[in-house]
Amino acid sequence: MGLAARMQKTATRLLDKFDESDGRIKLVRKGIPTWDDDSGEFLPGSDTTIDLVGVTVNFEDSEINNTTILAGDVKVIVTSKEQIKMNDKLLIDGVEWSVVSEPKSNYCGVPICYMVQARK
């Protein structure tokens, strides 16, 4: 087992152990629209909701620069089991948040965990 795989396993184990989400962090992936020949228009696809394991952390005051990180933004750190994309939404305690920054937490191409900046 390589270093990256061990790092991923350790991150997943720690997030599972200290998971504070208890089902309160969910990923909402928009459905794919389909073309309807009868109506002549695209119909929206069904959204998919996936429970995530992880934690939410407020940004430190020193990190807030009112340009890329605004007051009220949160860091969401989740396991690498489900890839989070820019057009996904997060539901945290029933409130919808947008993914602001592309989550980067790869080491040698292996996702260790996802650290996402989210904004209301």
C-alpha cells in the first residue's frame, strides 16, 4: 500500500471517528435534464441526495479577506467516498450551501479527503 492510500485510509478513519455530521451534512447533486419529444422541451432530472461523513469548521478571522473568503463561509471536510463538484450543493442542517472553491486534497492523484468552502 502506497503512502497516498495510507493517508486516505487514515483521513477516512479519523473523519469516521470524529464525524459530527450525524447525517446533517448532505450532498445534493442536480439531476440531468432529459429531452421530452412530446412537449418539445427539456425536463429537469431528479436531484440525488447523499449523506456525507465529515465536519464543518468556521474560518478563522485571519483567513477572511472579504474577496475569496467571506464572513459566514464555512469549511466542510468530508471523506473521499463521494467526489464533490463545483455545481453540487450541500445541505447542512437543512440549509442549502453552494460550493465556492474547488475542493483540492489530492496527493499523487489519490483523493485524501475533500475540503470544501461553502457559502449560503
